[in-house]
Amino acid sequence: MSFGVIMGRLTKNQIKILGYLREVESAATTDQVAKALDIAWQTAQLNLLALAQQNKIKFEKIGRQNLFMRKGQKLSTPDDYKTLFDEGPQPSWIFDRETLELLAVNRHALGLFGYSREEFLGMRFTDLLENDHDRELLEMRVYRKQGFNEVVGQYRTLGIWKFMTKSDRHIPCELVARPIHFQGRLANVVVAQPIEKRKEAPSALELRYPLAAVVPSIIWTAKPDGTITFANQLWYEYTGLSYEMTKHVNWKEVVHEEDFSKWEHLWKQLELKNFEGEFRILRVDGVYHWHIVRIIPVRNEKGEITMLAGSMIDIHKYRLEEELHQAETNLRVLLDAVKEYAIFMLDRDGNVASWNKGAERIKGWNEEEIMGKNYAIFFSAADRAQGKPEKILQAAKANGSFSEEAWRVRKDGTNFFAEVIVTAMRNKEGDFIGYAKVTRDITEKKLNESVLKQLMQNRLILDAAGEGIYGLDADGRVLFVNPTATKLLGWTEQETLGQHMHELTHYSTEEGMPYSVSACPIQGTLKTGVEMRGEEMFWKKNGSAVPVEYTSTPIMGNGELQGAVVVFRDISERKSAEEKIEQSRSQLNVILSGIKDGITAVDVHGNFIYANDAAAKILGLNSAKDMMEKKSGEVLTYFDVIGENGEIIAPQDLVTRKAFKGEIVQDVRMQFRVKATGECRWSVVSAQPVFDKQKHVDFVINIFRDITFEKNSQDKLNEQERRLRFLAEISADLASSIDYQKTLKNIASRMIPELADWCAIDMLREDEEVERIAVVHMDPKKIELAYAVQDAFPYDKNARTGLAGVLRTGKPEFVPLITKEMIDSTVMNELQREIVSKLSLHSLLIVPLIGRGKILGALTLVMTESGRMYTEKDVAFAQDVARRAAMAVDNARLYQESQQALALRDEFLSIASHELKTPVTSVKAFLQALEQRMGKPEQFDFRKNKEYMQLSIKQVDRLGAIINDLLDITRINNGKMQYDFRITSIGPVVAEVVERMSVSFPSHVIACKLQDLTARVKIDLLRFEQVLTNLISNAVKYSPTGSVIDVSTHSEHGKIFIAIKDQGSGIPEEEQKLIFTRYYRTREAVTSKVSGMGIGLYISSQFIEAHNGTLDVHSVQGKGATFVITLPRVGDK
Amino acid sequence: MRIMIVEDDIAIGFSLRIALEDRGHEVQVYEDPTAIAYDAVHADIILLDYYMPKMDGEAVLQHIRRSPTLRAVRVILMSASPQLAQRAKELHVEHMAKPFDLSTLYAYIEAMP
């Protein structure tokens, strides 16, 4: 398979390579080009190796790291791989990571170093290096696994190393390495890049010129001071500068003077950041064009700027378009902002050519509808018939402009009084191009000036009106009356005109009491100038009264009150209808008040038209009557309305408001929380609008069904269910892991937020101190604080309350509300106070973790920011959680202990078998050697062979002793050790053992200082001697050759002390108790591999205990150890 | 053949020495591996105990691998633990489990590698 084919399949790696090639394109210096190319090549090569490798290796696990290599597709055969490696474009070799032996090499490397393949593979990696320093460095890095023990497949650059060829040529190379598996070994493949070869990479200039020629923008390079060293063709075309002028170009002459300070500013910052901005650059014809200018500094290895690279792109066209567009937009915004005036354009024929928001407001047409329509549409049919639109345009064109105040027509057909200015527009050349029209609605102004005039002018219309109309002068005398008024009240026009209206029709109240002019609201308009509305009784000519609804409007003229217009209509029919409604409503009242659902009706003004007692109760008011007296807005302020998810519902989102918008709202659940009492009631609320004849909402009916009881019982059920689920989850957690510390941490985090804002778990240690296993706070920032509490309040195991109390008594501690007084009585200093106040403690609950009757620790639960309080129910629940957690902890500990015991036993068995095999090995060798010699009697040397046999017997004794120890420990373990106690004098026993040991260990001096030789003890002689022998041989084993071991006895207070003192390295204090436990071996014994099974001292101490004595050790590390046997002295006879 | 034995147990070292000397080999026993001047020793084969106080077999092996005189010498690792066979494989050395027959020892030593 060719190189090219493999390349084609490397999709992922291709991308990488392409990336490097892009770097090549953008590189500005020879070095950068060369480097980028090199890296691209090297990576390509390494990737190919990796790929080939993957096809051979299916799955491998190395040491403790899981280095998985997947089985790849069959992309290449091992032969391909070999060819690839051998023909690769860079010198490359593979070496053994353990021994540094060279395992494979490619042709390039052989060519580089000048060795034959055989010579090369006979060497180690270090042999290639030039000097000892590099060799040591490489070995050190390999052994320390720096860059050589990474995950398989990752590349590492190893920096530059100095190599020497066979012909003593020095070649520094930069190395890239990647760990691989090779021939079943851990190895590294190395790719070398000789530094000198770099210089041969393609010249940057060769790349630069063709690129520069085709780039559609100006590009140049310059010295750091701005002197141009190279510019492309486009520069010369644009600036018109000659080659010489370019070389000495003064940027100030090229850049527009207004932009030059910005240019200088950016230039000064080149050291810090790239130069980028928009500037006007002078063109050969003297015109400035906008350009985007970018300048990038090129730096050498030391980071100094050696060169500048710049580019300039002409953006003049875009920039101008942008400005033009901006100007148009500004104008449009300005026109739209004018609401008072309709401002729009007409083309030469009077068709609408533009439109603004003011025009839309005044005339009612929107832009889309009106554009292109003839402006005659704004005139009445009469005006159009007279050709007025055309005449106006002609006048404007002839005189430059035309203005008038006149009636115009809106889209909906209504008239308005307009002030109109039409201006003819001409362009720069003076050609007529159309009209600008400005219109203002001045209807109101006009009407105010001339109501009476209008009234009289529009008499026909007024006469036809369905309402009665009186026009009054400032004194209240009738100036005008319409036929409806004469018909309603019976007075003819002649009888009415000139009469005082009040005296004629309004002289008395309904009850017959005189009605003075000053009390009449209608006449009040003439005094106050304020329009009045209301209902009154007017008297007919025939003496009967008629209820009317009236409007009295003042008439102003020249700034003075000139009179009033009174419009009225007969409402006697409506009145009687209202009475009927009132009656049926009271009947309905009786029915509705019996309904349990709350019902209200609210009118558009927010008045309660109706409410029943049930509604009042739900909303927290005393009675329906109480409620009816208030406005709905006021009632709303008495309570919060809360949605199902606990959110406060804003007034505008209430169902009533929605109903006023015409919406029917049904069965929305919400909660009314009365602010004064905090009492909450749940309701299902519906609201329905009732429409009047005009299809406007007249009033809204609200229906509330109280579901507080149902809701609360549902909540309780939900809570129970949630807690059950919570318990189940915790139980699952507990069962999921036997790492109890991790499990407890999980439990602690589960407590948040269900049961606490802050939770801590403390475990009781064997020394009765506590260990904080877990702290979780709802606010992760406060965990620190929670730990700080522990430091600020050190654990006092004798404290009466708190954690210590719970851990001592096993009873939970429960503080529903932590008061300020409680805190004051607890804190001792300012630090404590600060921490406690930051924690904002609110409610506290500590429950013990009890497993198999033993208090193991405690679970501390605290409520803080959430303001929740613990209840009795929570205590029971927390205890339930704690019980389960404790059980899990207990189980986990038992499991751990049993595992430790198993591990200890296994380790002991392995050590014991080693101890047994060692003497067997030598005995076997001795015996077999002897056996062989017996086959050659001529060489048989009795003296020598006897010595070998004695040595064998000694080894067999050693075996016997080990077996005895093993038997002893089995008996002790099973409690089946039997003793043969006899009373005897201690002195001779000790002396004999010492003497025997002196013979066995001539390497040490064993000194004996005995007092009270005749003191008597009750001992099992064999066992006691065994103990003494064990202690003395230990002393020998752990102290230097030639040193003294003192064995002494003395008696005191009816006890005999036998001490064995050595000059060895001693026993660290923390190990002094442990050495008497079964299978324990000191750290020193383990690390220095001193033989032994860790049972001698255990057996000894068990024996001495059976003698009612004790075995202790006194030692200071580095100063030897003294083992002391204490036995009770038996009274002398 | 020159045989180097590194073994802390005196009895084993001694018994192996007489057994191998009887076969006509030149044997040197070292009880303390820290005291050996590795560069000065010349041997054709090394019997190396794995569990030793002061310095274990692997550390000794490192020394041997770096010594110019012993680098290429065959090493047979001896231990009472059969599990060590695996480790020996990783270290590219042979392994003999204690206790062993002298015939096995001879076979190992006298067989050509």
C-alpha cells in the first residue's frame, strides 16, 4: 500500500495535518514556515505508525494503568507498517523503555548516523548521544518516566538533544516521541528532526510573492519603524507611489488627517496588541477611501518585534452606503415622531408617495392601504364634485404653496376640521417633482369657538335628534329648543324661548320641595363652566314629573362662558325596569346565599354588585355586607393570591381581570392567604363575563369553591409518599456501597433540602473523640463556614447538651426554634458569635446513629435560611433515617473487619509458607549433595560431610520451631493451650536459658544480672523458657553484631521483673502496643524483609498472661528496647 | 562455569555452593547484596534470591543490568513464591521456585540459554 493511499484514509489525522499546512500558509518567516512544515510531517508520520500499530494489537493491559488499545479495522498489514516506518520521511527509531536498547530503526536514521543496521541495533539509545550530560539526562527521564510513560498514542516533544554520528559529526536534533508496544515490550518510537536540515525548508519569500500578487487587498511588510520593505502591486496601483517613494513613505501623508491620531495611537500599542481599525487612505486621484487596516508584528525567538505585516482592504463603498442608509433612517424616525401633524408626499398627479405615523393617526389610513392612492380620497363627495382637490394642487404649483382650514374626511367616513398646507417640491435643477402636504386636526378648537353658531347652523340636525335639547344663555334663559324637548315636556317653542329653564321645568323636587337655582347641578354648569351629567326630575306642562338623564355642556367663546347646551332624555321606562331587577335580585340573593360556593359579581368600576357570605369567608371578610361596602381593589389588598406552584399572582393576572377582557376562565386552583392572619384557603375559581347589548362586558361573575380541606389532606398524603420514597432512596443508597464513609456522605447530601438546610455526620472514634465524616450545606459557599463551626466550638465530650450529649445518652436533641437567648448563652467569644450569626441558625435536630445497641455517631440537621422548623414528626423521621444509616455503617464495619482479618490471614499464610520453605530448600540441597557424593566413595570426606549433616539438622530444628509456633498459635486461637504449672526458683531458670543462648549466638554478648535468685514463681517451665528464648533471640535479631544484651531480674512489691534490654534501633511508640497483637510485624521488619511471621511476641504475651503476669516493652526509638516480664512472686515457705 | 549466588540465608547459600562445587563449578556466595562491587564481579550465571533484607532482588537486578561486566549475564531468580514467576517474566529473567531439586538446578545452569 502506498503512502498516499494510507494518507487518504486518515480522516482525523488529515485534519490535523491540514491545520499545520494552514500554518504554513500564514507563516511570515522562514523559520516559522520550516517549523510548521516539520511539525506537519512529523505528526503525519507518527499518526501513520499509530494506525498501523493498532491493527496488530488487539487488547492489552499494562501494569496498573489501563491502557486499552482497540482492535482497529484491517487497514494495513504488518508489512505495510514496516515499509511505512522504514521509508518514513524523518529519521526514526524504536527503543526499549526499560533497557534503552534500540529495537528498530529506519533508513533515514541509518543514513543520518552512518551506522549499519546491525551496528545500530547492537547499541543503546544513550550510545547515540554526544555527551555524558545528555546520556544521564535521557536515562533519568526514562527512569523517572518523564515524557516516556504517557498514555499510548500521545506524542511528546522531548526538546533538542545532541547526537553524534559514526563519523563523529555533531548533529542536534529535536525529538518527538510516542509510547508504543513493540515486540511485547514497552517501547517508545522516536522521530528526530535534525536542526541543521531545517534551513533547507522552502523559503518564505518564494511562498510570499505569488500569494501577494493574487490577494485582493493591499498587503505590505515593514521594518518596526514603519519603513516599507515590501508591498504588492495593488499598493502601487492605489497610491500611485513609485517604488522609491514607497520605501520612504510618510504615513501621515497617506492617512487622512482626521484619522491620523487614531493611527498613531494604535501604532504605539503594536507591542501589546495587533493593529486594527478603519482609516481613510489617500488614493492617487486625491480622493480618500475608507479601508480596514490590520498590522501584525512578527517576533523573533526572544519575543522582539523584527518586522510588521500589514493589509488594507477598501471598504469605501460599503461605508458610504451605510451612512446613506443611516441618514434615511434618521429622517424617517424624525417624521414618525411627529404625531400632531400628518406629513406626507404626493407625486405630480396627487397620489400618495409617503406617509407618516401622524398621518395614520389623523386620517385613519395605514401606510400600506394609502400608498399610491389619489389624495382626493381625503375630501368629501361634495368637494370632489366641485373639483376642489385638483384646484388646490394647481394653486400650490402656481404659487409655491397653498393653505386653508377646511373639513376633510377620515377613513371611517367621519369629518374633521383640518389646517392644510400643500407645498410644491422641486429638485436642485428646479424641476417640479411633487407635493409635500402637512395637515393638522383642529376640530376641537374650531368647535369651541362656535358652538352656538354651529347649533343654529345645524338646526335641522338638532331638530331631528332623539334627545331633548335646550340652548341656554349665560343667565340660564332658553335661546334654543328642539322639537323633541317640546314634545317631551309639553311646552311649545314659543312658550319656552326666553324663559328661565330652571323655573319653567325644574322648580321643585320629586317630593314637591322647592328646588333652588343654586342647588341645581344643571344651572351649576353656567357658574363653573364644568360639564355636568346625571339624573333629575323635569316637570311637564301638565304638572306631571318625568325622570330624565341629562348632560349639561358649557359653551365657551372668546375665553368667556357664553352659555350651555342641555341634552336630556326620558328614562322612565328604564327606571321601572331597574326596580323589577332589584326585586328579582333580592330573590336571587336568598337563593345564592344558601350556596356553599362563594359568588361575587363585580362591575367595570370595581364595585361589588353582588357577594355572598361564602365568598366573604374565603376572602377573609366577615360578611357579604361587609364586602359589598368595599371596592374590589381594596378587598384585593387584604390577601395574597398564590398559584398552585407557590408563586404570587399579580393583580393583572387574576381571573376577574381576564374575564373583563371577555375571557371565560374556569376552575383555576389558587390560594388566598389573608395578610392579617396568615390563614390560607385553597379555592377553585371560575370567572365569567356578562355582556351588555353593545357586546361590552357589563360585569363579571366570580365563583369560588373552597377546597382547603381536600387540598390539605392531599398534601399530607403527598408528604407521606415523598418521605417514604425518600427513605426508600436512602435505603438503596445504603445498600449500594460498603464504603460507609462514602455512603454517609451521600446520605448527608440527600438530607438537603428535604430534611435540612445544613447537615453534618459525626462518627465516634475509639478514643471517644469525634470525626466529622460529612458536611453538606444548601449553599455550597457555606460549607467552609460549617467546618469553621467545628474549629470555633471544639468538641467537648463532657458537654451536657449538643452533639456530646446525644453521643453519650443516645437520645435525640431537638430544638424547634433557636432563639437569640439560646445563642447568647452558648457563644463564648466574638469569633463564635460571628460564625453563628453568619450561619443564621433557625432550628436544630441531632439524632444518634445506633447500631447493635452501640452509639456509633450522630446526624446533625439544621434549618437556616429556609426558616423551616423541625416538628416531632421530623424527629421520628430523622431517627428512622439514622437507624438505617447506623445499620449500614455497622454492617460495613463488620465487613471491613472481616476483610482485614482475611487479608491478614492470607498474608500470614504466605509468610509462613516462605518461612517453612527456606529451611526445606537448604536441607534438600544438603541431602541431595550428600546423596551424590555417596555415589563417588573415592571423594567421600567424612569430616566435611558430618558438618553438612549438622547444618541440615539445625535447619530441621528451625523447621520444628516454626511448626511448634504454628501449633501454639492454633492452640491459643482455639483456647486449647494446656499448661503444667509448678513452683520453682526463678534464678536458675533464667541463668540456664541465658547460657544456652550465649552458645547459640556467639555474635552478641548476653550479660546476666540476677537478684533474688531464690525468689519463687509458679510457671510452666517449658513455656516460660520458650518466652525467654524468644525475647532474647528477638534482641539478637534486631541489634547490631557485637552489642550487649542485658538480662536482669529483681523483685519488688511481691512481683518478679525479668528484663531483656538490647541496643537495637528500638520500636516507635505507635507500634509498641501493636507488636503484641497476632500477625503484626513492625514496619522496619517488613521494609527490611527481616524473616519472621509476626507471632512470637503474641505467643509470648499470651503465655505470660496465662501465668497471671504481664509482658511490656519500653523503648525510645534509636536507643534500644527493653522487654519486661512481670510475674507474681509466690510466698516463701 | 562461574556462578554468582546472591542469597541472604546462609544455609541455602552454603548448601547450593557445595552442591554446585561438587559439579565442578566456580561458586561465589554473597549474603549482603549491598556490599557487592558489581562491576568487579565476573560470572556466567547469577542465582538471585528475591526476598532479602536491605535490598530486594529487583533492585539487585537493576544494578546487574547497569553493570558493564554483568549486563548480559543470565539471571535466575529464586523465591519461595510461585506467583513470582510472572514478575520474573516481566523482568526478562528465569525463575526457580524454592524448594527445588538439585537436578532442576543443574538442568537450568547447564542447559544452554
